[in-house]
Amino acid sequence: MTSTPMPAPTPSNPVAPAGQAPTDDGLQQGSLIQPGTRTGETMIAIDNVSKWYGDFQVLTNCTTSVSKGEVVVVCGPSGSGKSTLIKTVNALEPFQKGQITVAGTKVLDKSTNLPKLRSRVGMVFQHFELFPHLTITDNLTIAQRKVLKRSGEDAKKRGLDLLARVGLSAHAHKFPGQLSGGQQQRVAIARALAMNPVVMLFDEPTSALDPEMVGEVLDVMVELAKEGMTMMVVTHEMGFARKVADRVIFMDRGEIVEDAQKEDFFGKPRSERAQTFLSKILQH
Amino acid sequence: MLSNFDFSVIVSSLPYLFGQGMVFTVSLTAMAAGMGIVLGTLIAMARLSGVPGLKHIAKVYVELMRSLPLVLVIFWFYFLVPYIGAYVTGASNPIQVGAFPSALITFTLFEAAYFSEIMRAGIQSIPKGQTAAASALGMNYWQAMQNVVLPQAFRNMLPLLLTQTIVLFQDTSLVYVLSLTDFLGAASKVAQRDGRLVEMYLFAAVVYFAICLTASFLVRRLQARVAIIR
């Protein structure tokens, strides 16, 4: 699908390729993440979703989908509803109309076990949201132990494996406050991956970072995309979109204005609003 | 000028003052604080829950307790608890509760109102993103509270909780209205018996002052140690 050349992994980021030693502890076999095979199976189906805050409509009839192994970048001006849209996928933001289906499970359904659904959907936040009272190791293991009921040993093994993959093994015993923003965000990605998610959501993962730290986080995300993780990414990093996205969704005023293959989006955006946005964001 | 005073009465009554009086005061304080914090946390969670009935009951409870003088509450519970107990168990006569359990229940329920206000502020001080992250990892309400919100709220509020406990330590002297003998009560008894009022009340004041000052100092030290690195 994508024909961009592989970037050389930076020494600080030895993200091991897929195909780690198989585990016999009931965890994911083989690769540490779900190996992506592009079967065309729909992982996220967003169907005609609308959302209001009181009288103010923040999302208007949004419809799109993400297939297994696909990387979809959502962009748009601030206040366009892109963060709100991605948060409706795991129902962190409720919505009033439409339906979202994640890996076959309806989000807006009384019979749906939301905590269970969310445990299979990894989410990375703008402000990292690591738990500041817990060590990095505990941050990586707590949900595995409490939600997935893994043993402390299994959880720690998986947590530390993933910490190594984001290049932060030396920091396992530290607290989040002792790490830089970029390092915290890499831990947050590892924390989400520890749950063996079937899909990863990124809500402006680099917006709160100092410029020099954006690269290290994007590198991890690029590796993840190459391993076939299904990803939905809200970001302004058009370099990232060009490198790994399959599709780009452009939102404005709560609507999906453009939903196109990456080449089409960057080559010849159809809508005027997308053209204006692109020219602004690509100017510098 | 001090020649008329006899401070030896203090030395001779030390075993009684501390062995009986202070042990009572400290155990009542510790038990009431422990149970009060647990109950207060539950009340705070109820108040912050979106559940209409629960929210309002918790609010009325806290406002009621905070508007009543402690002595009045102590009296009320001392006379009420036996009847409530009889009603609950279905007994025909008021059940014997005893002065100490009655005092413990009273202080727990009364302090819980104050502790709940502290814990409410503590819970509200945790950023929404933390609960969102806990939810996104698949934790339910109780798991998120237990593992993410309350540990942080508790740590942030520990100095206030302990300061409130120091106040409770002083307030326990009000058990004299139930004829219970706490530290102050013990000092008072000796004072009356030996006619050494000034000596004993001075001594009691010095002891309360020393303990509370030391405790406040330790709280400040502890505050620095448990602070979450941000």
C-alpha cells in the first residue's frame, strides 16, 4: 500500500521488529502486538454519528470506517470535532445519534460491556495521562492485572518487554514526573499496547510535546504502523501522515469534509476548506 | 510564688494519667479517625456520584453534622443508639451499647462529615484525564477509584486529614459528658481528689500542646515525603 522508504531506527529507539520469542503464558503469541493482516475486515465502523453539547452540535452525521491494519489520520482546524470523534470510538465521549461498531461490538448499546470493549481499544492522550503516583512498571502493569486479571509476573514481563521496545528500560523504576514529555508519551503507548489492543487511537499524541521530542514519539508510531497495527490518529503532523497513513480524513465544524486515500488528499484535495487548511499547515 | 504548688502530684499520678487516660484518648482518636476517613470517603463518592437520591442524602448528612455542636451529637447518640439498636435487632428493650462504643460511633459519624469534605476536594483535584485514562484501559468505576483516583486524592489530602485528626484528638475530651475517663478526665479526677486543680490542668495543657505541636511538625515532614512527583 505505502511505498515510502523505511526510516533508519534511531539508536535511542531500538524498536524490535515483529516476531519476538513466542510466549507460553497465555499472552499474545508471536509478535508483541497483533500482527496485522490486511483482510479488509472492518475494525471501526462509524455510522452517521451526531453529537450535541446542549444545543451546540459538535458532530454532524459523521460516517467513516477503519479496516484491519489500516492507518487513518484525522486532521482539521482546532474545534473541528476531530478529538471528539476519536473519543466517541471507545465511548469516552457519549453521542446521541448514529452507531459505532468496534471489532463487531456496538458502542451505543445497553448490553455492551463498555469496560471490556475499552480494554481492547488502546488510547493515547494528548497529555499522556500516566498515573503519577505509580512507577513506570506499575503504570504498565496495573490495568493488565486489574482488568485482564493477568498474574503479576506475566503483566510485568509484558510491560517490561514493551518498555524495552520504546527504548526506556532504564526508567522502569522511576515515576512519570521524572521523565521528559516524549518519554512519558512513549510509556503511554507501551501502556496501551500492554493490553493487546485490536486497534489504537491517538488523540493529538505530539501536540503537548516540545518540538525536539516529537520525533521520538512519531518513530514509535511509525514502527507500530509498519507492524500492521490498526490505527486512528488525530494529528497535525502531516509528515507522519505522508509517511504511514493509508487514508486521511479532514474534518471541519463537526463534519467529515474529506475522506480520501493519502495520495489523493495531498495531491488534489477536492474541497476548498481542505485546500486552505493544507496550504496553511504546509507553508512552514 | 510557686511554693504553694505541689507538682509531685503529677509524678505520682502519671501511671493513671497515661496508662488509663491517654490510652483511651489515643485509641478513641485512632479508631474514630480510621473509620471516619473510610466513611467520609464513601460519603464524598456518593456526593460526587451523579445518582440523584444518593447525592442529596450525602449532602444533607454532611450539612446536618456540620451544623450541630459535637456535644449535642454525643448526647443524642448516647441516648438514641440503644433505641436504634433495639429497632434494628427487633429487641423489645433498648440494647446495652456502653459508653465507649457509643462515643466511637458518634465521633466516627461526626468526623466522617468533615473528612468527606476533605476527600471531596481531594477527588475533585484529580484531573479528568486521569479518570479518562483509567476508563480507556478498561477499568470500571470502582477500579478507577481504587487504583487511580483515591490513592492520589488521599496523598494530596493527607496533611489535611491528619490536621483534622489532631482536632479530633482534642475533641475527644468531650467524652466527659458520658462519664468516660480520657486523658483530661483522668487529670480532672486527680485534680479534684487532691485539690491540685492548677497543677493538673496546667500539666494537661502542656501535654496536649506538646503532642499536637509534635504531630503538626510530623505532618509537615510527612507532607514533603509523600508528595507525588509531578
